[in-house]
Amino acid sequence: MHFQTQQLPVIRATRYLLVHAPDLVRYGSKPSREIERNAAQLDLINSHLRSYEEALAYAPNQVYVGGLYPDDLKSVAVPWFGHALENPARHGEFGEIMPEDEFYGVLRIGDSFDMVWLEENFTAEIRTRLAAHPLLTAEDLKKLGDGKSLGQLNEQIKKGAAIPLYLNKHRLVGCFLHGHDEDPALSATRLLENLACKVIAALSLRNLNVASGIPAQAVDFILGCGEEAIGDRYNPGGGNLAKAAGEMAGCVAASGVDIKDFCCAPVQALTMAGGLVASGLHSNIAVVAGCSLAKLGMKYEGHVRKDMPILEDVLAGFASMVGVNDGQSPVIRLDAIGRHNIGAGSSQQSIMEKLVTEPLTKIGWKLCDVDKYATELHNPEVTEPSGSGNVPKTNYRMIAAMAAIRGEISRPDLDVFADTHGMPGFSPTQGHIASAIPFLAHAQKKMASGEMSSAMFLAKGSLFLGRVTQMSDGVSFVLEKNRA
Amino acid sequence: MVVILGTPNADSSEIYAVTCSSGDPTWAGPLAGVALGLPVYHILESEVKQQIDPVLYEQQIGLSEMALDAASIIGAMLRARATPPAAK
């Protein structure tokens, strides 16, 4: 397929959000199951939680919000959690790291069904701080309401109608009510996951509207690619978080839909958005994803065993604006989309060939022609203690091995290739979020400054986890400096 | 029954190998203290490789064989197979 340069869609901007949520770790899938089995696990978890200041000064978190470039991590001493950055900023170039108390307020603001009850004194405390937030409005603050008394919160929790929301481990500051007495798809824990996903996507989108110069009213379509599948017991995954996030962001002219594909949904959504823009169907498409609350504390046992802080204490989201070629923003090369077709086979080798060598061959590029590869960017400090290895490093060595097989590099140069064309993992292990997209804004910045010409974004999805197929999936695209 | 691992590094290979043979060394999962006594090998070990069609092996595993640190993984597997069962 041949595209004229002016037909190629561009990525106007990308923005991120991290929320430090230590007191929600107990509601992560793994911790909640272990606490149910043994209540003493909660004390163990609480004794290994980080403060907001520690999470803010954690170098990989700063890379996520644009305070550092990924390769800067090579000069930060390990363990990174033991080497706090000096004077870390809450607001990085690409997004912010929000503290938990303010996030509870944002949850309440994004709640359309009066499910989030916050204690009255706590509500007064956060109102002033939320009023100073650049992305929140006076209309938002009205939705905070006056709050409830501690007695009202305790009454709901005691009768099993709500789950408690804590701050600093023990202070009860709110509760989250069940959405239905009998429907597990509308339990408080599921709705907490879904609402957290919505508000994080919505705040990322608000930030994106400012950064991209495309106001909320000018967005005509939204693709949601977060991991949460909302719905009720008759259609548990049938909902639409894209429009929910768009509503909260004020995108009144937009419609939208959710894309599901395990960890490769964001890269799928970006390529689809590119196709929809190139076809002329839409002009400004926001691709958004909220967090995966279920993954909080997923590997906490490994961290506790090594007496490390529980590093999976952040919720992450992103938003990216795909639009028509403006002559400046980097282009999505629609003629070099890598896709893992059904008949391709699920070995790592097959997947990587489909995602890397095939699309590059189509446009006559060698593997060495891509400046940087963004693949699964999981922070190794999170994954290694539980035996999951250094995921990005393994991926980069696989790509390097393919370059060696094709005769582009010699075998002893595998590590040099991996180091030059790869990067240290820095992303929170928030499933879909970790798959390539944390590098998008970094790549855009480097292309704008002329320090980078191209980057490939590739993602893989573990379809077999859903137990209806043994297959995997994968998709990739090349982002290139705008040569118009 | 033989367990074949495809784990990407020495640490993960050792943990999973010991889990299947002597019991979960991390004491985190259901096999903590449970010695199944199963023989465990890694797909990169010669004992396994020599039993697979070389063409198929190259097609499916060749890239991983080049990318992964086979020597350290095999060393971990040898250590794991020498690990005595965990005390119950």
C-alpha cells in the first residue's frame, strides 16, 4: 500500500498521568486475595509502602512524566528505589505524579452515581488543593459536595454496602459503595477499578487537549484502550470507557469506542486511529487509556521477600492525539504496520519477525535504520525480584539477534545494538500502559529537536490468558520525523 | 512426565525449576513445601534440544537461543536439579 506523505497521520502530542495510590494496593488483585486468606498480610503490605515523596523521587516515575529521558537511567545508581532524585518535580514535561488524597477527590468528581463518599473534614482539606490544580475547574469542585460524616461512612462499611478508602494506611477518609446488591460486575471493587480507569484517562485527555493545541470541543473521536472492560452481569465487557472519559474531559463533539487486545490495545488503537484519520473519516482522534488498579501490588511478595518497598503503588494513564498531517508532528508510517496474523504462530520468533522485520522490509529499511525501539518497557526493578526477568532487555536482545541473523551486525555486537537501539525499562507494570507507549512523548520531543529520526513501537498481547485461544497477538508501527 | 521451561534468565529458571521439583523456594505459591519431584529441563539444554527436529528447533527457538544467556540458564538448571526437597 502506498501513501502520499501528506496523507500520513501524525501524532500531535502525548501526555501521561501517574497517581501514587499506596492505600489502594490492598485492592489490587493479588494483595486482596492474599489478605482474604491471611489478614496479617495487610500489615506486611502496609509496612512496605512508600511515601508520596519517595514515589516522586523514584527515577523511573520521573522518566514516565518526562522529568528524565529513559537513557538517563543508565547513570542513576541501582537500586533505583535506594537512590532518590534530588528536588523531584510533581509536574514533568509530559504529565504529573498526583498524590493519593487529591486522587480520591478526582474519583468523587468523576463519579456520576454517588458511589464515592468522602469524609467531610477530608473533603474540606482537599478542596483548596484541588482548586489550585491546573486541569480542574470550578464546576469540578462543585461535584466534591460537602462530604459525609465519619458515622455515615462507618455505617455503610459496617453493613457491607461499601468498601473503605484509607489515607496514610489507617485514616478512614471515604468509602466506595456497591453499585448493585447481587451483580459482581457492579461490586464496589470492580467499580473502583472502572472509575479509577475513567478519571485517569479523562485527566490525561484534559492535559493532552492543552498540550496538543486541539481543544476538547475539536476532538471528534476517542479510542479507549485501557484494560478495564466495564459492563453489568449480562454484558460484563460491553461498555464504553472512551466516551465516559471524553465526557469528563468536555469532548462534547466526540463519539468513541473501546479497543480490547490485552497489552497491545494501545498500539492497536494508535494504528487504527491513524487509519481512520488517513481515510478522512475523522480529523482529531484521542487515544486514551486509564489505569489497571487490579495490578497494584501484583508482585508484592517478591518485593517484601527482598525487603524492598512495594513498587507497584502507582496507577498510570496516557492520552495521545492522532490527527491530519500538520507538516510538523511525527508521522505514523501506515505503509509499515507490523501485524501478527492468525496463521503466524505464537513463538517469540514468529511474533518478532511479524512485528519488526516484515514491516521494515516493506519500506526498504534495515533493523539498524530505526533509531530506537520501544517495546515492553516494564521496569526491571519491579519484575526481577519475582523471577520475571528484565523484560525489555530480553526483547532488545531478540531484536539484536534478528539483526545478527540478517547479517546487519556481527554476533558479538548484540549488546551494543541492544544498548544503542533500546533503553532501560522504566514503566510501571500497568499491563497495557507498559507496552511501548511510555516512549511516545520522548520520541516526539527528540524528533522535534532533530536528535531522532525514527522509532518503532511494538506491543504484544497474551491472548491465551483469556482461555479461549492459545494465540498471542502483536502489532507495531514506525513513527518518523515529519519531512514535509 | 518431564517439565520443560522456556524462562528468559537464570533467576527465573532456577525459581521455576526448584518449584516443580523440590518445592517453591519463595514460599509464595501453592507449591511451597510441596516436593513434586518432577524432572525439570530448559528448552535450551542439550538433553532437550537433541530430541527435537533441528529445522523446527531453529525455526521456533533459534532466535531465543541467540538472544538469551544460555550458559547462565543451564548453570541455574544444574543448581536447581541439585537442590534437595524443601522441609515441610
